[in-house]
Amino acid sequence: MAYEITLITTMAISILFALSLNFITGFCGQISLGHAAFMGVGAYTSAVMLKAGFPFLFTIPFAGTFAGLLGILVGFASLRVRHDFLAITTMGVVFLFVGLVRQQEFLGGEIGISGIRGSPFGRIGFMYICLGLAAVFAMFSLAVKRSWMGYVFASIADNEDISRVLGIDVSKYKLIAFVVGTSTAGIAGALYTQHFRFVGPDSFGFVESVTVLAMVIVGGIGSVWGVAVAAAFLSVMPLLFQFVNDFKILVYGGLLFCMMRWAPDGLAGIVSRWIKRLRSTS
Amino acid sequence: MLYLELFFQGIVQGSIYALIALGLTLVYGLLRILHVAHAALFTLGGYLGVIITNATGSFLLATAVAMIVVGFVGIAVYKLAYEPLLSKPPFISLIASIALFIASEEIFRIIFGPYGLSYTNPPMQGYFELFGGFFLKYGEALVIALSVVMLVILGWFAAATRLGVSWRATVTDPDMARAFGINTQNVRYMNFFIGSALAAAAGVFVAMLNNLVEPSMGSVASYKALAIIVLGGLGSIRGTLIAAMAIGIIESFGTIYIGHLLDRDALAFAFLIVVLMIRPQGLLGAK
């Protein structure tokens, strides 16, 4: 039973993390190659506070706030640079984050922070918290997607200049997307800390950023259901199959490449094409 | 004295960055693709260099063979990975490229083993004593010299040969070039061949300086080379060369003076972000 609880908790945290990136990249069309840095900020915030004796639930808002503050900064950067330049800038953010954390004594340097105390709610209680947060954010994403704000995001993702001509305050909505997405990633980071009871600089690097981007893309950019399914599947795949665990990066890389090469609209795109074909034949 | 030594270290590192980043700039200039998998070719070059040197004993032969073989691999990467994605939005090929790169790192690990390879007889040991206790290793001198030679040849090729002119014409305006009867497909192959061959040379040089090749040697290089071409203004060759040298020198000084605050590999990105916030189009990019 303990094994299933670990699986489900890991899954829930990954879903929350992937949906938070989906908010920025999927909804608003701003590519981010450094999303793990925001999870890292949340995870470290929570770890330091837990070590100082604060209760776990109390650390969650702080984890979200600090990650969101960094998110505003990167959001401002996204107002200055676009497309390829933004991709590389966000990539720079994650390298900066790892580079800074490595050299800080109080964050444990290369070794990281270990020996974090377990959840006061027990493993099952904690699993429900993670599932609950993931579900709440998924509902919120769905609601935003169907609201006027979702259409504004879609229009910015589609063509920024035309949106501006239409009178949309592009800068404002980009910042909103960044703040919501990054502070949610921070909250996912706090959950990560409590789940693994260890944080280190290598847990939040570039490969992790690409991994979460892989979840969003394999799921289908912008599709809440697709991304949640892909995140659940990809996050537990290495735990379920030893083969996948041994060659985790090869499998992720290969899958991501094949997806881009043959089905760039992801699972959601495959499913919707499939449904369309069923309807047209019947 | 310390300043001069740091400066030379920076130039050596900068030459290597320039060789890697040049291929990226060429690909970006022609196809608007951020070719992250370029660094896999750099790693492949390093492996071939060490293996061939160990087998034949000739370092120069190894460099030449590595450059030619990797050049053709570069063409294959274009054919298999990028050509089918050209009509898709740009981030698709970027992510495909990242995926290809991280998968290739794992493939190197499986084929060549996780611990890396070294030269049985490391070439170019020994050093010049220039003046007042200032040493320059043969290897470092060779890297600077060969980098300059390769860049000069490339410059001559682009400026004074028919192929070079058709290449520049295609970069400037592909449709017009096609209308003048230039085979743009061949130009793309040539572009990938040259860029990949230069990356292979850089891989061989790094393998020589560290006497080690390992599966992950490309990762830092790839991201840093991206930082360099963005810094140079994406697609600008002169900007890339300047940015490569600047990053090389900044790193070599920065490690000493602010290394306790920031990891060496993060310095390039700190510099990049600062520059982009002031000049979003890069150092020499056009608006």
C-alpha cells in the first residue's frame, strides 16, 4: 500500500507542476525552458522553513509567493524578449538558479538540504492534500480556459501584435500568466520537499525543466486533460518499469522527439483526430 | 601576471566556444532553428578524436577524420530531424532538437561507457616558456592557432568562392537565391557539414586539453553556445565571434573574482540576461 501511496503522490505533484507550466506555455503561448527553477524556489523556501520549525501548511503560501516573485521578474523579461530569445532567457534562469544555489552555504550548497521531517498528516493524508491541490488547479485551469481570460490568452498565444491592435493589454496578461504559473510551480515545489524530504540543486535543473515541458507537449499544448494524463503517465513510468528507470533520459528524449516529429499536437490532438474520424465514419 | 594568464585562458576557451557557436549561428541564420543537438556532434567529435588518435597515433589525422565524419552526421541530422519540421512553428524544432540531444547523451553513455575515455599517449604535452614564468601549453597554442586558421579559411570560402557566394545569397534571401538557379538544398547540406565539422574540431580540442571525453561533455557546451549566439544577436557571425571571446574571458576572470557567489557555468547566463534586458536584439543583432 505504501508503494501505491508514493506513486499517487508523485503523480499528483507532477500533474500540478505540469499544469502550472501549461498555464504559461499552453494558454499564453510563452515558452519556458526553465520552469524547474520556480519549483526549486518553492522547494527550497519550504525546506528552509521546515528546518526552522514552521508547520508544513504554513510554508505553502510562502513557497508560492517567492516563486511568484521570481516569476514576475521573468515575466518582465518576457515583455522585453520574444520567441527564441525568451526560450534561451528562461533557460538561463534555471542555470542561474542552480549556479546560485550550489554556492550558498545556508541552502546546503552542492549537498542540498536533507533530514526534513515527515508530514504531520501521515502519508495518506499528504497524498490527499497533493491530489486535492492538483484537482483544484485543474478545475481552475479549465475555468480560466473557458472564460474570457482564456480567449485573451489564446489570442496572445496566436498573434501578439494583432492582440495588441485589438486593444488587449498584452503585457498585463503575460504577467498574470507568469505569476499564476510560477507560484503554482512553487507550491508544487513545497509538496516535493515534503514528499521526498530532501532538496538538492540537481533536482531542479535544465533536464527537469525539459521533462516538465515534455509532459505538456506530449499531453497536447494547452489541453488540461491531455497534460494531466501525460504528467501522470510520464512521472510514474520510471517507477513502474525498471527498463525505463535505467534509460529514463533516453526514453524521455526519444518519446519527445517522436512526438514532435509525427504528432506535434500531442495526445489531445491524437484523441481529437480519432474522435473526428469515428464521427465521420458513423 | 595573473591577469595575463587569465586572459589567455579566456582566449583559449573563447576559441573553443567560437568553433561550437559558429555552427549554431550558421544553422540559425539559414533555417531559424536553435540547433541544441549541435553539442551532440561536438561530443561525437571528441570521442572520434580520442579513439582514432589511440588507434593510429596521429592527432592531426584524427582531427581531420573526426571533422569529415561528423560533418556527414550533421547532414544526416538535418535530413532526419529538421527537414520534416521546417513548416511547423519554431518551438517544435527547438524541442525536437533538445530531445535529440538528451537522448544522444544517453546513447553515448551506452556505447562508450559512463566513465569516459582518455588518450593512451596524450598529444601536445609540454609548453612554451614565454617570459617571466608565463607558460603557454602546446595544446592551448595549437587550439588558438587552428581556430584562427579555420576561421580564416571559412571567411575566404564565404567571400571568394562560387559556393561561398551562393551560400551567402541563400542566407540573405532563399527565394531570390532559388530564382537565380542556386540549389538551396545543397547549400543547407553544406551549411550543416561545415558547422558540424567545426563543432567536431572543438570536441577534439576539448578532449585534448582535458585528456578526457565523457558522455555529458556536450551539455554545458550546448547551452553556453546557445547563450553565445543569442548574445551575439542570433545569426550574426561577427557578433557570435565577439560574444564567444567575451564569454571566455568573463568566465576566466569571473571564476576567480565572483566564483564564490556564482557557479562558473552560470556566469555566461547572468551576463546574457543582463545584456538582453538592455539590448533585446543581442550585442550586434539588427532590430
